[in-house]
Amino acid sequence: MKIPLSYSMRNLLTRRMTTLLTASGMALVVMVFAATLMLTDGLQKTLVATGSPDNVIVIRKGAQTEVQSGVERQQANLVESLPGIAIGSDGSRLLAKELVVLINLPKRGSNKPSNVVIRGTSPASLALRPQVRLVEGRMPRSGSSEIMTGSGIARRFQGTGIGEHLRFGMRDWTVVGIFDGGTTGFNSEVWGDVDQLMQAFRRPVYSSMLFRLADSSRFDRFKELVESDPRLTLEAKREPRYYLDQSEAMAKFLNILGMTLTIIFSLGAIIGAMITMYASVANRVGEIGTLRALGFRRSSILAAFLAEALILGLIGGLAGVFCASFLQLITISTMNWQTFSELSFSFSLTPVTALVSIVFSLFMGLAGGLIPALRAGRISIVDALRES
Amino acid sequence: MAATSDIVTIRNVTKSYRRGNQLVPVLEDISFDIHSGEFLALMGPSGSGKSTLLNLIAGIDKVDSGSIIIGGCEITTLNETELAGWRAVNVGFVFQFYNLIPVLTAYENVELPLLLTRLSRRERREHVEAALEIVSLTDRMDHRPSQLSGGQQQRVAVARAIVTDPAILVADEPTGDLDRVSAGEILSLMDHLVQDFHKTIIMVTHDPRAAEKAHSIRHLEKGLLTDG
């Protein structure tokens, strides 16, 4: 029979301050751990949400990103003529040939320059991205030097608000609209007419092609068609896969950094829990002797002290996740090293992250409590009663 | 009326402790019997081995040689797990410093030994209330040990010792930490348990007044019984 859990809980309550301090240490580590996972999740959520599963993106074979890619006009025409591309409500193909270039813009306030993606878009670009909608002003007229900016850009960069002007590609561009891309990466882009932008930047090739398949389940066949054609040195990916691939390097970097910090901090928290539990055992040697004399087995004593350490871990875990949940209010703006462009994303707390963080905290409690609990279980009854 | 058959049979028991490289003998060739329903006081100076003998009878320490048979069970042959189970059923403990669990209420402290049985929660409650009734502390069952006087704490400890209805109670200096009045109450309570509930009590004490309450007294000196 087990020693009741209330015994372990009340012992923690009796030593309120020690419990609070140890659990706070664990909570801090859990917060760092959860923050790392939340950052990676937030990044992937942003980049993956950028893509729509029905869309297919075509880029040059071997290119990781649109910035590195080039699709010649002739190749673009060949892809456009392939069967299976969906037709829009206006009767034309739901296909956009796009250009992606990076320019440097100074930030508002700090004046610090940062890379911004300029996307040359076709009339179908907006229809292919239903998550993007105009929130202010109007759409740029095709054939003009008009542009619209993502709401993330309009807030943070100079000259990107409605009616303001930007100078790039040896031209002045007027911002006539602001669009909102929700949590997607488009929020950090500037959109203009693709042909105007190609002329301005003297680019003879597109960066990518985006289109919707009439039947999404025929993607594999379409991919084979594109990739086996010797005239097309291109590859086709579903749009979410493309953005997920882009997030991998940065997610890996964030994970390694976060996990390194977590491991170092967790060692401190485990030692803290161990000291607390050792003190707890030392203070209760007499109680342990009494419980053993009454007939409770070593395993029951071990379980009672392990339960105490696990409760400590649970308190730390819950507090850590609770504190980490407030990080969702923060938006981080940083450089995506794969596209060399500005990318803003938020911490995202998923149920899995919360669960993993609490399990991690329980593990810290267990690791810290195991040796003291083993010691508690091993104390001889006579010695323990003599100490009481 | 208490039965007179032997409940404890101790034969040729020796026990020594290791102190550094030295083996210090504590008990040497002890043999005697305790009758069922007897209230026995073990007396002797400090270091005479009386607490060690009590621990051996209670099954919380192991003999070097010899045998101890309690209620027909030779406890010296039991392993640690079997001994733990045996103690839970057959022995009640009363300690000098009460040894109550400070975070548990009087009720929960008395209930502890019952957690090792298969009794239901309702049955446990009945047993605990009956035990607290015997020690006249039903009105304090929700108090923590720190909210009780020394005498009351020792009465809770007695209730804990009898709640499983064991045949034997072992008491190590049960009045050692109490004032005269409280000590008297505890000794009367123990006498009541022997007279009315036919318990066998083995008590270690320094206090001659406590020993007076016992039916019989055994003296130990330097690990030897001095009175046959």
C-alpha cells in the first residue's frame, strides 16, 4: 500500500519558501525550454501558413529559395501550357509568374537598414493567396510604378506607408495600398507589377511560378511531368513543403541554441531540486523510520519522496508554461538566413509544446529527486529512529 | 482475565554492533519468555541493551544468532519484506517522542497503519474512531500534532499502535518526554489496554514509577539479563 499523496503534498506545503524557490528555478528553465519550442513552432507556423496546399510552386532545380531561382520566359511558357492547371473565374489560368528581389530599406525610428523582399506579381497572385487581402488603399495598376506593402513592412520601414515613396531599381515607386497577410511571410513583402519590376531590375528571368492544380491529387504526376522534361530544368513543390524547407535551417539553429541553453540551465535546476529533496530527507529521517517501523516498505518510502519531487516538477512545469504563454504577445522580427529577407513571427504555444514542457519539468523533478529518494528508502529503521 | 500462554519466546539471542573495526557486543545469550497479556518493563542503565532487545522483539532489527518466536512465528527467519508485513499486523509501536507525522492530522496519523490493510475507507474510519475513543481523543481528530500537548500526542501514538488490533505493543520510554500527570495518564491507558483488551505490552523505561505499573520487570546490564 502506498503512502498517501497528501503526505507528499503537505510536506511541500509545510516548506513553502523552499518549495517556491525550487519550483521557480524549474519554472525558469521550463520557460526557456518552452520558449525555444514556441519560437520554432511560431517560425514554422508562419512559413507553412504562407503556403496553400493546393498551390504548386516551380523553381529552378537545386534552388532552395525563390531568391536563388531563375525561370526563363520560354520555360515559363512551356509550364503554362501543361495540362491540369486550374482555370480562374475570369477564364484565365490560375497561374502567376513572379519575380523576387531583395532590397535594403531603412527601418523607422532606428534608421537601421534591413533586407525586404520585393515580389513582382501577376494578376492571379492575389487569387492564389486567399490569405492575403487589401486592407488599405487600392491595388497597384498593372504597367505602373505603383506598389503595395505588407502590413508588417508598412509599420516598420521608412517610406512604406500609403502615399509614401520608395526608390529602388532606379525608379520612384508609390505605395498605393497596404495588404494584410495574416500570420504569413507575405506580411513582410512589397508587391508590384512583375513586368515593371523585371524592367527596373533588368532581370530577364522570373524567379518562380505559382499555380493551382485543377485536381490537387494529381500533383505527383504533374511533378513528374515537369521534372522529366529535358527542356525544363525546374522542380515543382507543393507550396507548404517549399516554405517548410525554407524554415528548416533557422528552426534547426533556434533549436540547437535553445536546447544548449536549456541543458545548461536544467543541470542547475536538477541540482536545486536535489538539494531541496536531500534537505527534505535529512529533516524527516525520524518520520521515515516511523513509517518503516509501522510496516511501510522501502519502495513505499521511495515512491513518497519521488512523488514529492514530481509534484515539485509539476508545479515548476505549470508555472513555466504559464509564464511562457505570455511570450505569445511578442512578435519577433529577424532575418531569415535562407532567403536573406526580413521575417516577422510570433511565439506559438501549442498543446504539444505545453505537454512536452511539463514532461520535461517532471523529468527534472525525477532526476533531482531520485538519489535523495533512494537514500530515504535505504535508511535502516533503527538508525532512523535513533536520529528522531 | 489475561491468558497465561507464552506469546514471546526468546532463545539464546546475541547481538553486536560494528563500531569502526571493532565488534561491540550488546546482547549476550538472552533467553526468556513473555506471557500473553503480560505488561513487562525492561529496565537497565543506558547502553545495557534494553532498546536493542525491544527492537529485536518488534522485528525492526535482526539478531546475530538465536531465535525469537512470537505468536508461533519465528521472526528471526523472515526476510525484510516479510518482516514489514508481519510488523504491520502484529506489533504496535509507542515511542518516547511520539513519532507522529507532523503534516498529518491525529485522525490521519492513526489511520496510517490501516493503509497497509485491505480495509475500505469506511471500515478504516470505524477503526480509527474506535481507537481514538479508547484514548479519549475523538474531539481532537482533526488537529495536527503541533496543536496537541505532549500527553495528547502520546495518546494519539497509542491509538495508532492499537488501531490494527495487534497482539503486542512495544513502548520505548513512553513516558520519557512527559510531565508527571501526562505520564500517569499514559501508564493508566496502557494498564487499561492490558486489563480490558488483553494486549501484551513490552516497555523499556528508566522510570521506576512507570515500571511499578508493569506486571513484571526484567533487568538488563551490559547485555545480560540479571534476574534470571
